[in-house]
Amino acid sequence: MLLKAGARVTVGAQVLAPELREWLQLERIAWRAGTYQSEWLDGAWLVIAATRSRPLNARIAADGQARQRLVNVVDDPALSSFQIPAVIDRSPLLVAISSGGAAPMLARRLRERIESLLDPALGSLLQIAQRYRARIRARYDDLAARRRFYDWLHDGPVHASLRAAQPVQAEQQLVNALANRKEAQIPGSVALVGAGPGDPGLLTLRALRALNEADVILHDALISEPILDLARRDAKRIAVGKRGGAMHTPQATIHALLLEHARAGKRVVRLKGGDPFVFGRGGEELEFLREHGVAYEVVPGITAALACAAYSGVPLTHRDHAQSVRLVTAHCQQSFNTLDWSDLARERQTLAIYMGVSQLDELTLQLIAHGRAADTQFALIENGSLPQQRTLTGTLRALPTLAARHAISAPALLILGEVAEQADASHWYGELLGEPPRRFAVPRTLADAA
């Protein structure tokens, strides 16, 4: 940390560890060999005492105090004149967190939490603001107007371009805003955000930041309350869910809401279960936003196939069993009519079938009729990644019967293929169901057991 801050570091020690010897050869550090001498502190501004001897550390601290040096004694707040904080580095922005030496491990935990909320692009934003600070002050001599411009700089297109790794475009937007006689206005924008399968712990850091920045959140019916609780408390929440056989919001209404709130200058999050671009109509909404000139970004999420497979211990690919994965949606009869059943019935591939609970009879019939073996293993995961997750396993021929017997309902994802057999041995989360009950053969000899 000291070297990164630009300090000239001298290490006083009888011997150097291998890494420090390498740094010495590279002239990154200087070395004072031998036992500690008070003169070592002459000319130093800051001292770290890290010996194994508390009496020696106390002597170093006293020598430092006599010379009016800043001294930190590692893991000994009583002897220290300052503490080293946990640092979040978004240079030139720095955030320091200190417990005053009481609990440095907890300070580091807090740093991890706060760091997840700070956009990595903040450093680049501050750098560009620093370069143009004089021009901004000249353009906005009124303090209130200048404050509004900095709000625009943080919340508007410049920051968005930096997030999208477009620094040239970001700088041009800033230059254009300074040249414009009218005061820069914060435009509305939309973020298509994948919320993952339901477990809040599977949200990406970018998704969490988007929820904390949102003015309006349009969310699907399957978004769990714990995820919504992570959003800004004052954000407006609008449920736009679509559930088969129940009330649902037409896609045209969702488009209209996105446009209405974005044109009102709001930061809108369209929060979708799983990933926006995997059976989530994210492509349609992106096309609509593009046609209407609304700024947007896409935050991917963990799609249900990945999460349900992981939480049930099923590898979607396996070099001995499956070299490909097919993601299929089967939520209605029209989608069934467009599927290539012969291709889907091939062996040594994994089918991950979304929204197929209501079509299990037809699905089983078609796959077996087109050549898929009736004893192919399946894993049907209900409420994947949530505390109420249930995983049902069995063979394809028994799939509809077993699902009805255990009252499996949506949301559920079906994994079909040789890899699904792994669920019995590798399952680790939630309840494991199967029929008939598992019978384990009793070995007749120790050799059989081995």
C-alpha cells in the first residue's frame, strides 16, 4: 500500500523474506540490516513497527513519539498513534474505513460491502471532471447551477459512456454540454437488469448498483421480495409480471411504461428474472428503446438453467456424457409446434427446458416418439435457488406421473439428459424427491464395497 501511494520505503530487519529481497534488487525498497537502532527513524515521516517483541515495538513507538513521527504498531492500538484503514481505491476517489484498531477484520468486511456499491467507472469520471474543472467553473459561475451540472455529470450520459468503456464519447459529451448555452438536463435511461433465479446472493454487483440508483423499477412477478428490498427505499415499484393462467401485463403496456418514465428523466430499471436475453423478451424491449431514442444498458443475470443445475448438483456439460446444451422454452402449444423434436431427442446432449411444467405430457410423448430413450434421466427443479427449492429426479417415461404426484408447479426448470443422473449423488440444496424410493444395494463382501 505504501509503495502504491508513492512512498520511499526502507525496511529495517536482520533478514529479508524472498519477496522483499526481490524488491530490493529491483530497487523498490531500501534495506537497513541488523538490529533496530533509534537512528533508523531519522528522516522518516511514518513508521510501521511489526516485530514479534512487544517491548521492542513499545521502544520503536516511544522513539517515534519523541521525534513526532506517525507510528503504527501492528495489532496493538494502544501503542499506535494512527491506524491503517481499509481502503477503497477509485483513484482519485479514496474511501477509508477504520475501526480505530478495535476490529480491523470487521472494517475490511465493511469495505467489501461498500466497494460493491461503488461503480468502477467512478475513478474515470473523477479524472475527467478534474481535467475540466476550470472550464466547468468558468461556464457555471453560479454555485447552484454548477452543482446541477455535476449532478448531470454523474447521472447522465458521460458516466453511462464511461461504464460502457467509451471514454472518447464520454469526453465529447462533456465538451458539447459545456459549449451548449442551455443548462445540461439529465436524460432518462433504462437498464435491463437480470435478477437471477431468486437468491439475492446471485445478483451481480452491477445489478445491485443499478437497483440502488433506480428511480423506477418495473419488475417481473417472479422477482423475490428479498431482491426488491435491496433497491432504493424511495424507488417507485411497478409490478409488470406475466404468469400463465393469471393476470398479466401486456408487452405493449410495459413498453409504454418504459418510455413514459424515461422521457420524464427517470432512471428506470426493468428487472427480469434470470437473464434479460434468455427467454426474457429483453431483445424486444431493447429494440423498442433503440427505436425511440432512449439511452439503455444491459446488465446480465444468471439464467435459470445455470442456477438450477448448480443448485441441484447437475453439470450441464460433461465430457463423458454431454458435449452440448440446448436451452428450450415450452410455455405454450405454439412454441411446441416450432421445435425440431428429432434434433432435441438426440443422445449425449443436455436439454434445459424453461416454462414446461404445464406441457410435460406432450413433451414426454414427443421426445420418446422421436427416439429419446424412455429411461433417460431427468431433474425437475422447482423454485431453483430459493429456500423452498425441490428437485425431482427420475426417468423420462415417469416424468408426468412423478411431477403430478409431487405437485410440482411453476416456476420449474427441466434438465433432461445423461448428466441429470448426477443429481442423485451430487444434490446439495433443498429437498430431493424421487420415485420409487432409492434402494441402495448392500455389498456382500468388502471387495464388492470397494
